[in-house]
Amino acid sequence: MSNVDLSREFADMITTQRGFQASSRLITVSDEILNELVNLKR
């Protein structure tokens, strides 16, 4: 038998995926804000 707890691994994977999605969204929003600031300066 394997020593892997499959349900725990799936839960960890989902948690990691949600963290990655949040980080990606943060980068996207930051990029949009910086673009707005550059456009305001023009």
C-alpha cells in the first residue's frame, strides 16, 4: 500500500491552485494600475 493520503494531496493541490490564481490576479491588477498611472502622466 502507498503512504500517500490522496484526499489530503488533492486538498493541498486545490489550495496551491487558489493561491496561484490569487497571485496571478494580483499581478494583473497591478499591471492595470501601472498602465493607468502611465496614461495619466501623458
